[in-house]
Amino acid sequence: EPLRPWLTQQGLPDARQVAAMRDGARVRYAGLVICRQAPERAGGVRFLTLEDETGFVNVVAWRDVFNRYRMLATTASFLGVTGRLQAEDGVVHLIAERFWSPSRARPAPIRSRDFR
């Protein structure tokens, strides 16, 4: 919440706004990483959950994208994602094309709940 004015100034939506966007929309979003998952049977696909003061954004990272940004995607507690929305029947996922580090001062580090 304390970073919302800066995030808004950067043109970054909150989770509630992302959830209301149309299928196929191009999105840049930044939030706190609360969960990283690498299911054994997912063929290298990684799932991340990011949150802000309004809710959650579910991120899907295909193997090649995740591997390109592996260090950042596995260590950052505050993470930016650029990609396209997949929205169907009320279920919304942000399909990652790129991960990035928001340049503003970051919130205090938190530990995400990472699963395998």
C-alpha cells in the first residue's frame, strides 16, 4: 500500500484492475511474491502468486521464460512481470514474458511460501 502512489505513477495496475482486464491484454504488474510452485508433473512450468493491497495475481512462467530470469524470479520478494492475460470463465492468469525488478525502494523482505 505505501508504494501504490509510485506504482500508479509508473502506470502499473493493482491486482483488482488486472482481474478486470480482458483476455489477451498486455500487462505490466509488480507485487510481493507470496508463493512459487514447481509441480513435478508440470513439465518445467512455474507458477507464482504475487499480491498487493487489493488482491492476488497468478503468474504462469513457461520453462524458457523462467530459465531466462531464474535468478530474479527465485530470489526477489518484490517482483515485476510483463506478459499477456489469459482470462476465461472468471479465472485470470498472467502469462509471463519477462520478469524485472521495480526500481523504487522495495518493501522489507518477506519469505514466500515456496512449494515443490
